[in-house]
Amino acid sequence: MSSTPVAGPAPTGPTSGPDVGLVGRPAPDRPRGGPGRPGRRIRPVSAGTRPGPRRRVVRHWPQYLAISPYYLIFSVFMLFPVLYTVYLAFQKWDGIGDMHFVGFQQFRYLWDDPVFWLSVRNTLVIWVLSTVPMLFMALVLAVLVNSTKRFTAFYRVALFIPSITSLVAIAILFGAIFSNNFGLINAILKSLHVSAVPWMSNEWTIKLVIAALMTWQWTGYNAIIYLAGLQAIPSEVYEAARMDGAGPARIFFSITVPLLRPIILFTVVVSTVTGLQSFTEPQVLFGSDAATNPNSGGPGQAGLTTLLYFYHQAFDNNDFGYGAAIVWAFFLLILLIVLVNWRLVQRKERRP
């Protein structure tokens, strides 16, 4: 009597064989494709087969051609003049005749020039008088606007308007307001039976007028930047501080200022660069006071900034080589001050 074999369950594990992978899938080296159709094997792209820089440039030439006008204009009108001033700083040239190479004589004379150092001192004093109150007022205004619930769009527009107003128009307005004889400020002081202040003739009041002009122009701009940073701080942080009994002053100095340190660093650097480059303000206020010595910075050269002194040497005295030396020396001074500010703020940020 013969017995019929009973079929067992089908195998569920992987079968043996070189062409069979896990769970019945074909092995990685098996060509893909159905019956009667040749399979395609996917090979990894090696580093040698990647297109080179020249081939990538050829492939994307329409994009490079679209952005090329900007780089052409930048190279002709900005990069070339900057590099040319480096060459010009070692030359003696009046803008018309032949150039004469003088080496480092321009910088030796610059080191011994008392007017240059006077302009540097004036620039630093004006920068301190304008930057410190400007950044503090900008932070306070940003906190106030951030705490309001109504008319926030109006406040933002009102804060930003001074930074887009013509600087020449602002300087003319401030010159009329702070005029010695017919100024609005002195008229108000006289109505209060207070003696008039010589705003445009005293050494320190001249610097105060220029600093006030710069403060009025850039306070709103920095306030908008601080406002953007304040809106990125979670409200839960302030709620937790209020629950712990912290007052507004404690919240401002212990929470707001530490969390805004990166943005404060940015505004300090930008304000340093722009504040040390003050030119239009004293040029409009005191540029035409003396016909024989224009752009001298007003009485006692109290408003003579370094860039105004450069303009006076290059375009009034036609000494373009010495003007280029003034600009590059002042550029190194600005770079040094920016690095010092950066290190000071970074050191405060690293403290626990």
C-alpha cells in the first residue's frame, strides 16, 4: 500500500541561490527588468565622472549672463576705484598733470599732520555723542512699541521715516533750528528769558548739533531692528519672569538685553561704520562758511570730520594722492575700532 506524501506549508524564508536576496527580493547585483526586457544596473556616480567647473559654467551660462551686469558695474564703478586709490596713495598728483611716485611720504606727512589728528578727534567725539544715546533710545522705543497692541504699523512707519529722508534736507533744517541769531531753539530760550546759546560757533555745541542730527536720523532705523529681535523672543519667558515677581526694569536688563546681544552687536558694528563716516552733516552745515577755506568744519574747525578733511584736500586743494592716504589710514582706524567693539561685546556675551 503506497502512501501519498502530504504537502507541507510553503517556505516563507529566503531561498538559497546567488540571485535571490532577502525576503525573496533580487540581490543588488541582479539586473532589473521584466521577462524579455534587458535590465539596467544602477551604478553609483564616482567623483571622477562629475562635471568639472568649466562644464558647470557652460551648463549654467544663461544664469551667469543674467547676473553679469551687476558684477560689471560693481567692478567698474566700485572695485576698480578702490584698488586705484591704493596706487594713488603712493603718488603725488593734482588730477591733471603727471603722477610722481613718492612712496610712503604721504603717510609720513599724515602722521605729523595736526589737522588730520584734529579731524580724527572730532569724528570720534561726534561718534560717541551720537551712537551711545542713539542705540539706547532705539532699544527703549522698540520695547515700548513691542508692548503696544494698537497702531503698531503707524509707529513702525513713523520710526523709519527719518532714515529715508534726504540727509541734505535734514541738515538744512537743523541748521535753521540751531541758528545763532534766528534759530527756533534760541527763540524758545529767549521767550523763557534764558540767554541764547551759540550753537553754530562754539566748539562743543557744534559737535552736539551734528550728533543730534545723526541721532535723529538713525534712532528709528535701529529701533526697527530691535523690534524685530524682540518679536522673536517667546512671550513665555516674560510671563515666567512676571510670575516670579520681576519688575519692568529687572525684565529689561535681565531678559531683554541678554537675549538681544547678537542684534545689539550688529547695530553697534553698523553704527560704528556709519557714524565714523559722517560727511554730509558738517559739509552742509559749514561747507560754505568761508569762501577762502571751504569745507573747514566751521569755527575753530570743530566740525571737521576725517572724511570732510579728505574731501577738502582732494577736491579743494587738488591733492588726490594725499586724499587717498587719508582715506586708507582712516579705513584702518575704523577697522580697528570695529574689531575692538566686536571683542568687547563678544566677551560680555561669553560671561556666564
